[in-house]
Amino acid sequence: MPDSHRATVAVASPRRLHSVDAVAEILSIGRSSTYDEIRLGRLRTVRRGRRRLVPTEYIDDYVELLKAEASESEGHG
């Protein structure tokens, strides 16, 4: 694949790694709550140097966790 084509594909691709602030906005929760979920291990992250980033699939995993918890609580209500 020529280098010029690779660059075009990379620019056209959706973002795969998100800052914690961006994740808070995506999930419609506060920044502190997002860090709490990370600290508790419920929202996983990766490190890139000193930055903590959240891959898109980890956001999806977190949403699935919330959905499963909601289903469990409805079943016990």
C-alpha cells in the first residue's frame, strides 16, 4: 500500500482512542465520575506515555456492563 494511501485511510478513519474528558462527554457523565469508574476497574484504559486513553471498544464494554446491571436490577425489583 503506498504511503499516501495509508495517510488518507488514517485521516478518514474514526477516532479509536479517546481522552477521559471526551469519554465523559460521550457517556454523558462527569469527569470525576469517569475517573471513579476507571479507578474501580469498570472502565478500562490504556496508557500512551503519560496520557490515559480509552479505546472505543472499552467504551462499548462499559455501556454493555451498565446495560447488564440495569437488567439485573430490574429482575430483582
